[in-house]
Amino acid sequence: MNKHTLARSVLALTASVALLSACAGERGADPSGGAGTGGTGAAAADTLAVDKFGTLDSPCGEGDATGATDQGVTDTEIRIGYGDDRGYAKSPGLNKEMSDAVSAMIDWCNAQGGINGRTIVGTDYDAAMTQANSVMQDACRSEFMLVGHGFAMDQTAEQTRVACNLAAVPGFTVSPEAANGPMTYQGVPFPVDYANGSAWFQLAQLRPDLKDKFDLVGSTMPTIVTSLTKVRSIAEAAGFELKNCGVTINYDGEASYVPFAEKFKECGVEGLWTSRSPVPNELNFFKALGQVGIDPVLMGEATWYGETVKEANAGGLLDNLYAGMGFQMLENADKVPAVQQYVDLVEEQGGKTALLGMQATSSFLLWATAAKECGSDLTRQCMINELSQIHEWDGGGLHAVTDPGANMPAKCGLMVSLKGDAYTQAFPQSSAEFECNDSYLVATAPETWGTELGPDRIATKFMNPNVLAPQD
């Protein structure tokens, strides 16, 4: 891949990463489809307590586990790897909030005695976008597992990971091979064959007048083209009859976006979905919409929830913006103890807080919960056995109930809207609560998967006879 292609790809990959955050989001949700209960407003003074993380009993503590049971495990230590792409020159600090979160959680856990008395020793890897496979090769030589990490070009490292049987609990995955990879479990699963469609279903309730007035902003980027195919199927499942205005925008930018805005105007759209991140080209396109005299409702992934977007909303450019969320809003920290605890722990170390940081936190807690159950028998095989049996998980209240053991996303979500420099929860009405429904879980078309899945829904591309699978 040449440097120009890489530069074009990084933002598309980052947008794909943001899909993960869009597919999680409630505390205490009923996985059968009932409404979530939301936070209970526990005192902020208790957020640094070590016996719980939000609603989750802490998996950390003293113990008498012994034995050098696997690579990276001794009588006294457990070695795990984590990391991000913060060293990528074109986007310095990319996803640094993930490593900040895992570092804080390691310290939180070790302060309680580690896992059954074993101290966690973390290695913080920087894949810098193009070095994911080099990082994986290093991790294969020393780490017990990878935990809470996120590498935007994970497709370049997946074959190496599978070949060395390095089990993983990522903060996020991007490539289809990693999303449905063997020996992989996530706090917030993002499989290729199922999607959380809550954003579209909730928009249909919030704005039923737009169900035949919405269209998708087309792109020349192949990853976005695939994403839009999935989005279209989800929107249709939610009852939308999308327009097909035939607008495709060059991912690298256009000399003028006015002709494209005019085409949407002529098509009669009153709502637009973007699968892009809030990059300058996309913001310039939105400005062009106003220049031609239309002000459609805008909807996107959870990547549109953040400080960059608030800063871009000068003059109310994005006051019609909605974003689907699976995680609790950071603004709900006073109502959701787990969010407050995450913020406090990371800020105590001077780290960055953001949705992907909460995602990494959830995966760390998932890993630690399984590791505790393994006790002295702390092997990768035991971890896979334990992780495969965890079917209800919300990270102590950070996000909607997911099914990590079956690699299934949540059936819940909320919608946020932006006004000026402030986000508010637009749907459902009760703050810090999420709406759940079985219909929000949408099966995606096989032609959009991007990889072949076996009968167990695991990607077959890098499978080999030595891959570890759950045992009864």
C-alpha cells in the first residue's frame, strides 16, 4: 500500500472503528427486549472504590494462584499486551484513549492484589497504523494475551496472531477476519454477520416524517461502499424507504460540493446519513447544503459524538445532527457510576477520556472476569472456555448488554443530538436510559461480510488445526 492510499484509508478505517461505539450503550438493559433501567446516581465519592466497577463486582484481588501455566504467566505475574495507533504521523495520538484506559485499569486492578494475587504486567504497543504486524510478532513472543487494544489495520496482523495462538480480548476490531476471528472475544462485539440497528429504528420513532425522505451520502472509498450496503439494509429493516439520489462524493475531496448539494436538493431529501468521520471534506459538504438552501437532518455513527464535532459546530452548522450510541454518554457520569469511575481513573493518570476508552475498559474487565475464574489454571485454553460462557455483559454499566461469548452485539441504543457546543440525549426521553428491542438486531447480507464464515460464525481465512476452541 503506498502512502497516498494509506492516507485515504486511515479515515475510513477510523470511521469503521466508530461503528463499534455506535453498537453499544446501556446500563441494566433487559436483553429480551425491555427498556433499560439506566443509572441510579450513586455518590461520586464512591467511584474509586475497589470492590466494584459500577455494578460489576471487581474481578481483582488477593489470592494464592500459582504456577507457570502458560506463556506470560508465572507464580507472581500475568503479562498482557495492549495498544493503539497513537504514533501514526498523519493523525498523532490516534485512539490513545484506549491505552490510557487499559493502563489505568491495570493500576486499579493491581492495587487490589492483581488477579488472584498475580500482578498484571502490561506492554503498551504502538502500531502507528502501518506496524500492526510487527507489534503482533513481538506480542507473540512474550504476552499471555492481548487485552483492550485496537489497531486500525488489524487485517495485516491477524494471520500472525492466529498462527501463534495469541488469544485476544480487543477493545475493537476493524477487518472482518479479526471481527469474527478465532480465539477472539470483545466486550462490545462487532461481528460482520449481525448489526445493532437501533439508531435507524429510533430515528423512525423520533422522526417518522423522514422515513421516505432520507438518503445515504455515497463515497468512492471501497470500505464505505461496503458499509453503506449494510446501512441500507438496516434502514430498510427499520421501515425506511430510502431515496436513491445517485450522489457519490470523491473520498479525497471535490473542488466544489455545491453541485452535489444541489442534486440532493433536487431529489427532495430532508435527511442524510454519512458513514464518514467528521473530517474537513465532510464538513465542507455539509456547508454546501446550507449554501444551496437546504437544512436536512444529519445522522452518523458515534464518531460524530466528540469534542471535534462540537468545535466544528460554529454557527450551528451541525445543529440538526443525530448520532446513534450504544455507550452511555460521558455527560451521564453523574447518573451512571461506571462512567464516573472510568472518568476518574483515567483523569487521575492524566489520560484522555472518550468512547473508545470506555470500550477498552469494558474489554479489560471482561478479560479480568474470565481470568479470575481460571485461578491457578490460567491458560489460554481456560480463558477461551470461560470467555465463551459469558453471555450477558455491560462492563459494569458502561454500555448495553452484549453477548461476548456468542460474538453478538447489543439490542439496545440511544440517540444523541447536538445543539451549539452541547450534546443531549434525544431518545429515549429519560436520560441515561436506553431503549431495547429484539428487532434492533439485524442479520446482514453475506455479500457484505468481506470474509467466509464457518458454521460456528468464525472466519475461516487463517484457521489451522492448532487453533484453540472452547471446550466443554
